[in-house]
Amino acid sequence: MPSIGWQGLVGGAIVSAELVGALSALITRGYTGFYNELVKPPFAPPGAVFPVVWAILYALMGIGAYLVYSSDRDDTLRHTALSVYAAQLAVNFAWSIIFFRFRLLPAAAVTAVLLAMLTAFMVWAFSRADRRAAALNIPYLLWAVFAACLAAAAAVLN
């Protein structure tokens, strides 16, 4: 598959991933103070860490998706990887709304576990299409597992 170039990378892949996070944040706006009210486990980071980490992770996701899209691998491998990418991005989007806007902590914990599982599947699917794309998303996988632990702890403690 021909490369879509630098403009495609910035305009399509990274920006679209970042927009998912921005839209989710916009929908949950004004509800993030809820995090400060929670009883949190000792391993919980300060709330200011999350926007920075997520901005980096969304950029890595977008770059990974671009690498898979522009890979010369089999169409089925690329299609599967990008489908899993889209599915995890949808669950990622929903998680913040479930947690912050609706404050459904048990449902958010289950959603976070699902997100971690989908992210692991995405990394595996990316590895079949482009190993660099998979490697770029290892930090996201680690963060998703951490976030699932944090969400589960918040559900138990609150």
C-alpha cells in the first residue's frame, strides 16, 4: 500500500486519535473534580498526570495506526489490526464518560479491563502488520493495565 505521507500521518492518524481523547474530555468537562473526591489507592497518580500521559499515548496510537495502514503487509492483517484499533478507541472513549460523567465505578472498572484486553489484542494485531506499530503501543498497553487496576481499586474503595 502506498504511503499517505507526512500530511496523512499528522492530519489523519495522530489528529484523529487525539480528537477522540479531546471529545471524551469535552463530554466529561466539569466532572474531573470527581477524581479528587475519590478515595484512591496509594498508587494513584495526581489528576494532572492523566492529560499529559493520554496526549502522548493518543499520538503513539495514531502513529501506530498510520504505520499499519501504510504497511505492505496483507490487506487482511492490516484490516484486522485497524478494526481492533477502532474498537479499542471506541471503548477508550466510552470509559471516561462512564467513569467521570456517570460515576458508574463498577461499570468503569469492567470497561477498563475490557480496554486493557482490547489493547493487548491491538498490540498483537499491530505486530502482525508492522512491528514498529506494536512497539510504539507497548506504553499504552502498560498504561491500560495500570488504569484497569486503578479503576478496579476505585470501585472497591468507593
